[in-house]
Amino acid sequence: MQADATTLGSVGEVAALARVFPRLPTSTATLVGPGDDAAVLAAPDGRFVATTDMMIHGPDFRLAWSTPFDLGWKAAATNLSDVAAMGATPTALVVALAVPAGIELEFLDRFADGLRAACEELAPGCGVVGGDLSVSDTLTVAVTAFGDLGGRAPVLRSGARPGDTVAVSGQLGFAAAGLRLLFEQAVDESGAPDAALAAAAAEREPERIGAQLRPRPPVLDGVLAAVAGATAMLDVSDGLALDASRIAAASDVAIDLSRGAVGSPEALTGGEDHALLATFPASAPLPGGFRRIGTVADGSGVLVDGHPYDDRGGWDPFEGWNGAAG
């Protein structure tokens, strides 16, 4: 961020937004975009999917590890994945930022670039239609995403039935492995996150650390799953075992996972993968990047190779955070 040392506090909200708007992705669903009190979006289906998510400096990310581009990308990707998990096509994002007054305008540019790049790669046609900018000692990102069901019923967590195939699209365990590597390899002697050590760690383990800092959820597979007849689906944000238990509870069934198909223990318990977990009728061909990892059975809870599995693990922002930001 050396190219422009001008801070947000020195120019104010109006000038900062005027600078960043041209960098933001546009939405093909926009009827009225930024500039009025609210945006207006087309909803050809008559319904729309809505979801929201926050990222807070400290429990959710560390500036010493994440670039502004990474943060913009992840803020978009995590919300796009939630829309996809309903079987919808992402159409628009509303982004609110609370930032320290002394942060440089270049940060806002790179953050917007990350938003744009994620939308262009993961959900073409989705864009930013509005938001808010405020000041806070703690950098906070809040995103609301919208999606179009295209005339289809939403895919809920409650539709899995015994005999269905359990399948996943996307990586499992890589994001958790990346976070573990950052805590092992990217902190200084005092335990504080270190940017230079993080960059070196990312060079050694680009796939795993990249999955943590810049996830690539299979957003387009959400619609493919809905069209293929998925009976239940969700975004694997809190860990496979924990999220599978949510489908099991909502559908009043058991989810029996195959350890061999799932892979490493981190694939079962690690959070922030943003893969898509879905169930399909046994006779349905699996669409897109989906692969079989288990079956739906009578009973309750999560099983692994037929045995009850109680180590849910998973991501919880309240668990283990020591109050440090980094």
C-alpha cells in the first residue's frame, strides 16, 4: 500500500466512495444502482434469496496475513457460496465497511479489486449494488448477498431422505490446514502474526494457505445441483461433520460418511472450506464437481463408516480467540 498514502480520514466518506465505485463489479440484475438511498434489483422469479455475513479483524482475519485484495475476495466468496447452497444464482452484493480513520485509500482500492475479481471468477454477472462506509477502531466487513432461484424451489437442509447419496463439491480440510500452518509458521517469537513469515509460508503451501485466505467455492455447482434434483444442500463453512449434522437434524435422518472418501481428519472437522454438501436421489447422476462421500440412512446424527461420530470440531469464532487482532 505504498502507492498512495492518503488516508480515509483525510478525504472523508464522499470522496472515498466516489473513488471506489468505479472499481466495483456491476450486477446484471441492477435496475437502480449506487447513488440513491437504495438499489433496485430485478427479480424475474418473483422471489429472491438473501444472506449476510460479517468478517471482523481478530476472530475472523488478521491483517498481517491477509492482503486487502484477499479480504475483498473472501468477503464476496463466503456470501456467494451461501446463495449457491440454496440452489440460486448470485445476483448482487451490498457491502458495508467500518475502518480505522488512518487506513490508506489504497486499502479500499485493493479491497474493491478483490470483490470484483471474486464476482467475475465465481459468479459472473453478480455485482456490488450498494453499501456503507464508516469509521471504527476495528476493521469490520459486512456483506449481504442476493440470488435468483430461476423458477426452481430452494434447496433446503430438510429434504434428505434415507437412501440418498451424500456428495460434496469443493475442497475439504484445506482451509483449516492453511489456518493451522499460519499459526505454526507465520507468527513471530512473541506469537504475533507476521506478514513476512506469512508470505513465506504461502510460497511453501500455496494451495492450503490460499484456501484459507482466498477460498474458491464451487458457486456455479449450486444451480447444477438444484437442476439435478438435490434433496438438501448447505455451504460447508463450519466443518463437514458439524454441517452434515445440521442436514441430519433438519431432515430427521442420519448422515453416514465414508472415511476413505472424505480423507484426512481435517476434512471432517476443519471449517471455512465453503464447499457445497448436498444429498441426491440414489439414481441421480452427480452434476458438476460433486463426488460421493456417503449415504443418508435411517436414524440420527453423523456416522463415519457406520459408527457414530461425535468429534464435530468445526469453526466457531467464539472458541479459542484470545482477543488479539494481529
